Amino acid sequence: MDDDAGALPPKNDFSAWFNDLLWRAEIMDVRYPVKGLYVWFPYGFAIRKYVYQRLRDLLDRDHQETLFPLLIPEQEFMKEAEHIKGFEDEVYWVTHGGTTLLDVKLALRPTSETAIYPMYALWVRSHADLPIKYYQIVNTFRYETKQTRPLIRLREITSFKEAHTVHATWEEAEQQVEEAIALYREFYNGLCIPTLISKRPDWDKFPGADYTIAVDAIMPNGKTLQIGTVHHLGDHFSRTFNITYEDKNGEQKLAYQTCYGISERCIAALISIHGDDKGLILPPAVATFQAVIVPITIGKRHEDVMTAAQKLRTDLTTAGFRVKLDTRDLRPGAKYYWWELRGVPLRLELGPRDLDAGKVMAVKRNGEKTSLELATVTEGMTRVLGEITDTLRARAEEHTKSHLCNVESMDALNATLNEGRVAVVHWCQQRECGDGIEEKTNASILGTDVRSVYVPVTEGKCIACGKPGKATLVGRAY
């Protein structure tokens, strides 16, 4: 990659900063000749690998990973009327095999309910088969007509984690929803990303769901990004696809279901919330490299320093850290710029004076410096990486708190949104008032039943009609 094309745009020009950073830091190349499809660079794909491995580790506690086909027969896709109505304008259809017209059109999955549930109908027989908790990480395709954005609004979602569960009762499915929310909280806490969790209004729930709980993050420009959803499907899909089980009394009962998903928007949030004017800032847990060793070689001590640098790399790698030794024929300053742009949490500078003192200079991505003893460097690394994680989390939490504002009038609501913040209002939950709020502000009602330490659960007068209302998030969303 060419890093000599000028400085990054400042982060307060967020759109330009984000787009420029993706190629400069080797995350994604947007030049693929199909609108809305992008290519992962190896460096970005490694970040994806570590992010999704954390997600897999959480799910694998009590879920099983599986893989279903990409192509869905038209007759299966069309079975659930409410579901297909929600996706009918977004589906890509395969109509030919070579030059032969297919007897049955095949949909490229926009999401996999209609691919998975016909199989669940074959697999579920008895109450002893329940619960089923399967997930897959796949690509999905949606004909997005709005302006596409890498990682945020795509026509090929390359990294869609979707879990699909089956339960004996509505209440057991509800409990699974709560477990999924807790899992997502844990996942995003590991990425140092604060979340706002709320119940979407009925008109914005997943097509075919009883209700939808959404996970949002506040981006640097004050817009919200939906970075996860959890859906209680009730028995809508089990009725359509005949997913039934025999209970303990020998009676046939309809099953109840949930589904919940996360896409590469989680990486968009990771990049956006933590980065700065210099480039990426990656939490150590998911950084491609947690530290880069930069040897400072001067004159006759070149071999001594290189030998010590190689030993340092070996010691840290053996201890389980992801470390890169940068031996390129470049000035130290050029290497610093290279790795700062790519968000490596820690730079280890090792020169003759450090070697003589038995130390290595550790420079955090935010510029803070500290010396680590070479004899106990693994313990020092663990401590410093922990400090970096704590600092990132605290900074992100402060960003979220500072971008939330309690609002009690429509004029104040517009002003708050125009300032690039998310409003906390009271709303009576009636569609008429909801439509009015959204139309007058060019914003979205994100949800009620807000679950966030930053938003107290309160009651008050609806901002539109004055009737009793519940605390509700309103924001401008991607």
C-alpha cells in the first residue's frame, strides 16, 4: 500500500476519514467492480478473524456451529408472507443454470430462516430434541438501494453471524432472547464498545417476529449504527414450516423460535469508535498484532540489537502474544507512522541503550511511554495491554455518555439531533405519535425498554401528545 498520498482526513470529517482509512490501513478495498461488494485485505481479514473468533467462543458455550446452503428455492422463500414482504425488494434471484432456464427460481439468501426452517421441520420430533441452538457465519445478499458504504451498508454482507433456536414454549424462547442479549453485551464489552439496547417499535421489527431487541452504538458523528438484533419469532415460522414436537403427554405442539444476528458492522463500530486522526486504534484482544518490535540499530551494535529483538519476539510469541518484528530497511519514524495507522496497540523500541539497561521502551498507541524490564517482559506486556484496554473502554463510554441528551420538547429534540447527539424522550408508543416524531425530525425512534446504564428507565409525558410515555431513544441512524 502507498502511504505517501497525504495525511488522513481529520476524524471530525467522519465519512472521508472512514473511507480513506479503510484502504490506507489495509482493511478493505472498495474498488471491486460491483456496487456494494468489497474485498478484504489480509490485514483487515485478520482483524475480522480475531473478532469473530471471540464471537464463536461465546456461542460455542451452548450453541453448535453449522452451515446451510446459499440458494433457497422460491417456494420455500415465499411461504412466510410477512417475512417475504419485508425482503421482497432486496432479493437477488438466480433464474438460469448456465443457459438453461430453471424450473424453480433460487434466491440468494438475504437471511436464512427460509433455508433453515424446512430442515428444522425434519429434525424436530420430540420434546427431547429441544432446545436446538445452531448458528452459522456466512455471506448474505441484499439488493441495497440506498447509498452503499463499506462495512455498514452492503449488497454482500460477508460476515453474517446468525443463530436460530427452537424451544418448547414461548417463555423458553423469551429466556433465550435474554441470554442472547447478555451474550451480545459480553461480546461488545470485549471490543470496548458501549451499547444501547432497546425494543424496536412494532413497525420496525423483523418481518415475522413477535418483537425485536436491537443493539446500537453511537458513531463519532452522533449517528447510531445497529450492530446486532435479537428476534422473538413466536410460532409464526413454526406454523409456516410445520415445526412441531411431541410433548411428554404424546401431544403434537408447535415449537417457538428465536433468531439473532451480528454482521461486519461490529468491525465498522470497532474502527470508528476507537480510531483517531492518526488511524486505527485496536483493542489488544482483536488486534492483528498486539505489539510491533522496532529495533533501533546504530553502527557497531546492529547485530547485538537484532539478536536481542529476535529473542524478544520469540519470548513474547511463546507467551501467546501476537507480535511483529519490523526489520524493513526504513527509518524508525516511518515504521512508527506505518504501525500507528494500522492501530497496533503497543510499539516496543529496542536500541543499544535499552539493551545495556536490560529494558525495552514500550509506547502505547496513544503516545504514552513506559520502560519494561526485558527479564520480566511478558508480565509487563500483560499489564500494559490491560491498561490500554481499560483506557479504550473508558474513552468509548465517555463518548457515549456525552452524545446522549434528555429532551422534553420537539424544538429541543431537533436541536439535539442537529448537534449530532441521540435524544432520550418520552413516547406513548402510539404509531401516530411515532410517525409524527420521525417526520418532524428526519430521525428514527430506535426503541423503548432501553437497557443501558447511560439511560435511566423513567416515565413522563409523551413528547408528541402529552399522554403518559416511556423513555425512548431517538436518533439519526445509518
